[in-house]
Amino acid sequence: MTIRDRIESHAAECRTAMARGEGRPDLPEDLRSIVGANLDGANLDFASLVGASLVGASLVGANLDGAKLDRARLYGARLVGASLVGASLVDARLDDARLDGANLTDANLDRASLVRAILDNVRLPTGVAIVPAVHAAARPNKEAGK
């Protein structure tokens, strides 16, 4: 079973637990560090990825709606066109991540770091704005189409 299969299976377990009114199971120890993984288009809605290391991972077009990514390390991750509607990213590190066209509607970004993140056409939660003093290097990418 590939890493992708295993993490999608974990997401399915989380969805089932939530449907039963139970808490989400923790991410298995051996899946907590999936640095550089290719999870493009993966269905990870409602997955518990708390504290996971997804450094340099590719999650292009992935479904992370309702996922718990608190304290996750997503440095340099590619989340282009990903859906994170209602996801929790409390204390997540998204420095140098690409979020072009990502949907973060209703996501919780409390204390999330987006230093140098590429945020072209990203949909942010209502009332959320990137604060230049805190995220001085977060900027739109003028070269996104190249």
C-alpha cells in the first residue's frame, strides 16, 4: 500500500469516526513525516494531520476540507488549487508554500505562518487578511503563469 493509499485510508477512518460522533483517530506515527510526498488530487477531507511534517509535499488540487492541520509543517508545500474549506491550520507553518487558487473559506488560520507564501487568487476566510507586519514577505506571485 502506497503512502497516498494509507493517508487516504486514514482520512476515511476519520470521516467514519466523525459520522459516529467519535473523535478522529490520530495520524499513525509512521505517517507523521511524509516529506516531499506526492498527494496531488488526494481526498483527505476531515483527516487528522495534526503535527504532520509535509515539508515540500505536493497537494495540488487535494481535498482537505475540514482537515485538522494544527501545528503541521507545510514549508514549501504545493497546495495550488487545493480546497481547505473549514480546515484547521492553527499554528501551521506554510512558509514558502504555494497556495495559488486555494480555497481557505471558513478555515482557522490562528497563528499560522505564511512567510513568503504565494497567495495568488487564494480565497481567505471572511474577515481574514494577510498582515504585512507579521507576514512581510507573503506576496502575490507575478510569475505564476510562467
